Amino acid sequence: MSLLGPLDEHLNHQTSRPFLVPGSTDHRFYDRHWFEVVHPTGELLLLCGIGIYKNMGVADGFLVVQHQRQQTNVRVSRPLGQDPSATVGPLSIEVLEPYERIRLRLAAGDHPLAADLSWASTSPAHLEAPHFTFRDGRVVQDTSRYDQLGSLSGWVDLDGVRFNSDDWWGVRDHSWGVRPDIGGFEPKHGHPPRSSFLWLWASASTPKLSLFFQYREDGDGRQQHLDGVVVQTGAEPGLPVPIERIEHDITFIPGSRDWTALVYRLHLADGRLITVEAEALQSAWAYRGTGYENGYFDSLGVGVPRGTAIEADVIDLTVPGNVTKDGVPYFPGHREQPARVRIDGVPGTAHLPVMSAGRVQRYGLGLGVHRPRNLVGRRL
């Protein structure tokens, strides 16, 4: 097999090798597009992504929708060969104009979903601070990621019912590098310490403002990481303003780590205070349905050689904080939550994951108790 491909004709090489050969020999090296899309009424939510894993010789992806608290999943996989394009069977992500226009398509077939959506960016791409973790003598994570907000037009078909709009809300990211849980196994050296943390991140917008942040604190509330900006958009766009401090007030479903309502207070470098009020939209995603976290029918997860595959299934999210499949409790993997927001009183839409592990003292997570809240009934 020749290692030369069309990209090698361009003057953009970053190593001494052809584009088909990554700079890292780590089997977990990946390059991935990811999108979340929200219908204007909130009645239908969509996730879509495609990843390429050069050292595993695999391309795979997913398109999943949530409607009436049912999550319908289509997962696809193929051998990579000499085709590094973001196309896997019926699923494709085509960049028509970098950072401006993208097309997402899932062709109809022997699966319950189809879609054709055109993305137009509504904010500049935001490059996050590098993600690097070194533990027990090895690199656990070394990735880059940028985020961007957009508007989409087109349609999604679920079991023969078509949802059309020229104003879907969207957020996307593009990440690449080395991260855990890719390729079917994760090397471990020594015994990683047990940790407790609360990890918040946000991609949100109104017609006049966009914001992005990632924030992490330990189980006792000590800040460990903060990276974020607020950007004025619309008719008078502004420069990104860094977020210097975040206060949070979160209502969790009792007995669960899923949230129903929250308030963030963002203290900016220019002295402004911005308040974000949010209510969960439908349910948190069950990410295992996309293939993450030992998804796929073989339970091996993403980046695993499995030949050419197209899988579909349905997950039940009807009971808040609980996930089942075919009436049986189902391990959902990590949860990420779309939301309706008001940012300083202006309505908008957001992707607002709230992740946690171990004991988080302030909210009673991992302690068997939950601090009472009075945010659930607040109308946005």
C-alpha cells in the first residue's frame, strides 16, 4: 500500500512522514469532529461525530437523536485504508469552507435515522488551552481542541417522521491527539490515585453573545483548572474576554449526578459579571450509545478494528436519572446535557455538561444526601 495520498501534495506537513502516518505511535492517537444540534422547539436533539484512528487503521462515527426521551443510535465503522476522509458508510461530514460551512449527512438505509444538515458558523472558533496529563511515567492525555457555535438548516428523519428547520442551534468541536479509552484497551502503570472532582464546561449563545469555558475543582471545592472566554457577537462583534472566576449553584436529580437547573456567575477580566441561568432540555445523553466508553455491540468502544459495521439501537431515558435498554438497566457512560439558558436575561441555547466523580461535598454527591435547592421551578 502506498503511503502517499492527496494531502501530501500540499505544503502543510508537520512531521517528516506522509500524512497517513501520524507523528505519534501511540495506538490511541485520534482526530475527530463532533456536533450537537438542537431543533428550535427542543423537540429533537442530535449528536454526530466521526473519528479517524490512524494507528489502529479505523474510521468510525455516529449519529444519534433524542426525541420524547428516547435516544436512537446509529453507529458506523470501517477500515481506514488509504481513505482519510470523514466518511464512514452512510455517514459523512464535509468541510465546505473551513470554519464557516460544513455539511452533515446520514443516508437512509436499513437503520432508523437519516439526516442532511448544513452548518453555518455564528462565532469564531475558540482554541482551548492544551489538555495534557502525565501520570505514572506515561502520557495519559495530550490533545488540542477548538469549539465553535453555529446555525444549521435542513432535516432529520426519525422512523419515517421528518423534522425540518432553517434555524437549528449547533455547537461543534474538533479535537486530536492522544486520549484514554481508544482502540479497545488502556495501558495502566502503577495505581492511579482515586480522585473526587466537579468538572463543568459550557458552550452557550444568545443572539448577542457566545461563551465557552471549562472549569474543574476537587471534591472540597478547590479550583484546579479554568479556561474560558465570553465573546460579543451580532452586529457589533468584540474580542474574546477571559473568564477569571466562576461561581456555581446546581440542582441535581436526587440519587443521580444529572442536573435539572443551574446558575453560573462568570466574573470577567474586564470587571463585568455575567449570569447564566439554565434548565435541562430533555435528558442528558447516554454517551455509550455513540460508541464511547465501551459502546458498540462488541463492547470494545471507539477506534477498534471491526471491519465494516452499521449498528442501531434505542435507549430509554424516560425516568430522570435512570437509563434502560429493552427494559434492562443500562450503563450509559458519561452524560452531557443540552439546555435552555438565559444569559443576563437574554434567552439562548447551550451545551452544559456537569461531570463529577467521588465525593463532592458541596452538593452531597457520593455522600448519600443532596443539598436542597429551589431552582427547579424557576421559569426561564
